[in-house]
Amino acid sequence: MASAVAAQVQSNPASAPQLQRGIVKMVGEHKGHKYWSGGAETSISVAQCIEVQRENKGRLKRSCLIFVVNSVVCNLIFTGLSACFSPEQARLCDLEDQAKAAKKGLWTEGGGAHTVRDLKYTIENPRNFVDSIHQKPVNAIIEHVRDGCIVRALLLPDYYLVTVMLSGIKCPTFKREADGSETIEPFSAEAKFFTESRLLQRDVQIILESCPNQVILGTILHPNGNITELLLKEGFARCVDWSMAVYTQGAEKLRAAERSAKERKVRIWKDYVAPTANMDQKDRQFVAKLSQCHNIISNDLKQIHEKNKDKDKRFRPLYDIPYMFEAREFLRKKLIGKKVNVTVDYIRAATSAMETGGVPAFPERTCATVTIGGINIAEALVSKGLATVIRYRQDDDQRSSHYDELLAAEARAIKNGKGLHSKKEVPIHRVADISGETQKAKQFLPFLQRAGRSEAVVEYVFSGSRLKLYMPKETCLITFLLAGIECPRGSRNMPSGMQVAEPYSEEATIFTKELVLQREVRPLQICSCHLQPVSVALVFTSLKWVAMWLWCIGNYRSCFKLWKMCVYRQLWANYEEKPKEEVAQLTEEKERVAKYRAVYVTEITDGLHFFAQDVETGTKLESLMESMRGEIAAQPPVEGSFTPRRGDFCIAKFGDGEWYRARIEKVESPAKVHVYYIDYGNREILSSTRLAALPPAFSTRTLLPQATEYTFAFIQVPQDEDARTDAVDSVVRDIQNTQCLLNVEYSGIVCPHVTLQFADSKDDVGLGLVKEGLVMVDVRKEKHLQKMVSDKHAHASNTRTQIVRVEPLVR
């Protein structure tokens, strides 16, 4: 505009009336104004400054015009790109005549119709247009600058006129309100001028990177640098996450430029306050061993189930939420038991329920980047479509140190249709949970036993010997007990209050978790199923027997034969081993050795087995019972508060009104609970109202069960029911509730086989039964027992009464 005016004005003041009734006056010359163009500094030629006085409503206004002597105007006319409209300008007319003679520009044949450009103002499908360019640099001219990060560009050579938004940043803008007014954000004008002064009407290259919601995102490359990075570095823009993922020139450069502006507190960051870190630098990065993969569940969350809703329809997040099981399996197989590098990014403060809008409160959480072998696990999850990236507030700096890589990985997963972003049907995991259903457990038991040794994944560890397993092949969840061992029980919430944990229960649970939690165990052998939905099994992991591991650290108790092999650790730290002479090793003796000890017979069964107590420990039992009954009298249990479960130890009220230690063997119903009195050997069916929890001070760790089961050696129990009843009646009359002498002869499948003598006369009880013809002699092949067998045969031959007498009639 200035050039057009200057071309019509002569240097002398006489031409002043030609300029809109103004008065023109030469006031001087101006030289050497420089500007930024094409990467080099260019000087304007010698110019004459003309003062113009203009009348407006009786007032005289003055302004200044610059008349360029050797200006761009001359070049435009000489190249035929402009025509001279003022005949008084002889020099310009000469240049125009030269252009006409050379047939340049406007003066070519046809009037330059072939140079008319076909501008394309609209694009039907912007996304396809951007994808067709494949993120290659395109030559362009910046035609207009709307604000610091949005420009109008002419793409060459096809003359597409497009609006481009700079990827990864956002500058202050000019907001137009609904009423038509305009709101100018701080530093918006400065940001626009910064971009305009460097790019307007310049030849640049543009990389078109993406087109979300019909908005073309791109990066403008100028020979002097990247305008996106310059805007960030000078504090005219901030990084935005939603478009950062498509930035092709390295998102870390943008973050570094923004960080530099924040540190210098320039322009939009003038009031920026950096977040303070409450963690030592040495604690920010460490190496750890992963022990468990799980999702966050608040302890305050309460689950409400419909009364008549099917139990199989219960919501199980791990299996019901799409791709959660696949994500957990990915982490489990990659990380469990392996060392990982942990870099703490930030610590998320605890939130209350009010802050989260009714959502359960979360405790303080340490958020970190976990890597293994140089691979970012979070990025791997996102790239497989098994997780999504959290969107933070724009001013929230508490985020992953690799946040841009996560966004890029998510963009790739969306583009490739991986996992959550796939258009295929969501995988469904139908898993039968039989850990809480007795009937289902019984139905599955034969199937699991026929399957032989199976594979499973340990989902949860209840205690040192109680596990919850997921069996992939059988697609079921089941609760397992390790066969042959019993670990201390932890604390439990009971109706009567919190039950105190037994010693070393926590240590046993931690040990089992470290050994098998979320690991594949193989092979898995099912042994049996209790009345409750629990299977007793032998579990192997990496060819190591878990039960043997627990035994090796002393965290369990088992049969007497393993006690003497214990290494006196943990649970058995205070165990006193009995003298070796009291442990009968008769199977390796050449001759029978008789070591009788005093016992008190308390119970005789219908199968001719009997229970006896050692006289030596009788005083301990009496003291324990007296103390236990005193405590129960002081704090009587609440009737009906105890929930019987098979295998649990408890106290039971016998018919005499006193409380005794017992073990639950079977639960038919709350009114029919089968109990076994562990100190006396008798059994009874009681109502659950006559049962209560066993106080920890009087548990089996304080005093072992005193009743031990035995059977008579060298005799056969009659198969005939009447004959067996006669034999049992005879034994009951002779030895029940009396003190006898007992000697272990050999071991049996169920219990030890012993010889029993009367304490006063030293007569053999079993031999007396043989003499009376109530039982028959059992033949043994051991050499050191042959004399005993021969003696009993001799007595049986001399006394052929009762069983021997009726034997021919049976045949």
C-alpha cells in the first residue's frame, strides 16, 4: 500500500494536492532499516520521508510517507508484474516500456492467463488428504497468522489453502464471546507478532502429521529453525498432551524447551512455581523384585448383592472387565520374581471421599516408572492395547517421566486396533469358582483326580498352607490345602471379636507368598476333598515341594516322625526333643525290645481301637483344663457366635456341662456338628450353640492333643458283628478308664499296634482275648515277633472256644 502511494507522489511539494487534499512536504531521508527475511538481513534502499498534512473537520493532521527511490516498485514494474498508473513518473514509465518490449509478466501474449492459479479453498476429506502425504515435508507459503499457533498456509504446487495448527503446543488466543466481544488472553498479541514477524509471506516447509476432528495438525520448518520450539522456549506457548503424541520432531525437545521457559519464568510462566519434591534423590531410583500384580481395591468399598441373585453372576473384576485378565497375565509372565528398575516420578497425595465425589478414598500412592531390560513396562502395556493413558489437567506436572512415549504408544495401538481398541468381540473368560461351593467341589473332585497332575496359577495365599488356585485347563478356581502340613493361623474377624493370630502365622504366609504367589505351579496332584470346598493337594513349583520348603523353615507342624527332623527354627524354637530311648525303632531291631510305659485308657471304639493318655503328661492336662475353664467362667462365650468349619479346633460343652478341647470333623447343619475330643478320644454330635472358639492360650501349641489312637497287636478283629461286639464289650469291662502298661510293637496304616498289660497283674490284654476265643491271631512275618505270634497261636490252639468253635458253621 505504501509503495502504491509512493509511486504516485513526486518528490517536490507541488504534488501535494494530488494526495487526498493533503499538503506534502519533504522532511528528510531515511536509510538502513533492516528486517528478518529468508534467513538473511536485507536493507531497504534510500528513501525520502514526506510529511503529509491533512485537514479533517477544520483540524490539521500530520503523517509521514516513505518514498523509496530504489524500491521493490521498480522491480515489480521491470519484471512485468505491475503497471505504472502515473505518467509523471518518467523512470517508472521507462521500466514499464522495457517490460513491454521484453514481453514480461502482464505484457506476454495472452495477458498471462496461463499464470492464473487454481486455489483450492476446501478439502472434502482432510484425514485422507493428510494420510496421503505420509508425513513428508511440503513446500508452502504462510498467507495469514491467526494467533501464535494457528496459520493459514498455501501448499505448493497444488495450491491447497489450509489452516494448520502447530502440533504439541497451544498459545494464548483471542477469544470471541457469544455477544460478539473479543477477549484477549495475556501475551496473545505478542505470540501472534512473534510468529507473524518470522513466517508471514515466507517460504517454509510443513509436515502434516494428523487430522483429529477435521483439524489439521502440523509442524512448520523454517531455515532458521522450528517455530514450535521457539514459541515454547520464549514462553509464548505451553505443551498440550492431546497433540503431543503426533509430533514427529521429538516430543522431548518440546518438553525441554518448555522446561527452560519455566525455569527462567518468562512471559506466560512469570508466576510459575515449581513443585517441591519430598523425597531424597537416592530414594527416587532403586532395584526391586516384583512379588505381586494386582489392581487397587479400597478397603472401605462395600459390595451389595441382590438377595435372589445367582452366585455365579457375581461380578469378578479380573475376569469380567475386558482385557484385565490379559493385562494381568502379561505383567505376571514378564515380571513376577524378576528384578526390575524403579524410578519414582511423583507421590500422589491421599484423597478423601469428599474430594473424589463419593468414590472411596485412596491412600498415598507412589507412582513410578518400572523398566526391565531397558523396556518400559507401562509403554509395553499401552502399545498392546491392554491399558490406556491417563489424561491430566494441563497445569498438572505430576505425571510419568515418559508420558509422551506413552501417548505415542497409545496412538499406535489405536491405529493398529490392538486390545481395547480392537473392533473384534471382547474375549470372555468363563471361570467356575468352586472355592465357596461344597456341592460344586464334590462334583469337580473326580474330574480333577482323573486329570492327574495338572498346572495352576496361585491367585491368593490365605495362610502358609492354604491357597487359592486358578486352573487354566479346567477353567476353575479352587481353594487348596497343602497335604501333610498345618501352618499357624492368622488373625481373623469373628462374631465375638478379633481372633488373635497364632505365633509365626505372618511369617509363614509371607514365605509362601514369596515362593508361589502368582506363579505357575506344576505338577498339581489332587488327593482328597473335605466337606468344605477345600482340596488337599501336593503342590510343586519348579520341581520343589512347597510343603517340604515350609517344613524346612519350621513353619508348620506335622506328625511326630517329622518333629525330630525339624531344624528348630521359627515355630519349633522352644521345642524340647524327647530322649531317644523313648522313640521305638523296633522294625530294625533283631530282637523284640519291651519298653512299657504307663497310659490311661479313655475310649474304646467299635473297631477294637482304643485311645489312651500318657500318665506323664496327665498333670499338664489337668492344669490346662483348670485354667481354661476358669477363663471361660470369667468370660463366657456368646451362644451361637461360633461358626463351625471342618478341621477347626474349638471347645465343646460335654454332657456333664464342662468345656473340653475338640476338633470339628463334620458339619451337617448348625444343629448337627460332629466333634472329636482331642484329649479323650470320644466323639459326639452337638449343636453349634454348644461350641465356641478355642482360646489361643490353650491351643494345641500350648499342649498337644493328649488322646492317641492305638490298636492291639498280633490279633485279627472279628468280621462277624456279634463276635466283634463281644470282644469290644470284654475290653470295655477290663480296661476302660483304667491305667495300663503299653508297648509299641509295630506301626500300622491308621495307628500303632501295641501290646497292653494290666498295671497290677502285668497280664496281656490281647492274649486274654485270644484265650477266651474272642479274637484270632494275626500272622506277622517279622523275625523278632515270631515268638510272640507262636505263643498266641499256642494259646489259641489250646482254647478253641467261641470264634474257633463256630468257624465250621460259618463255612
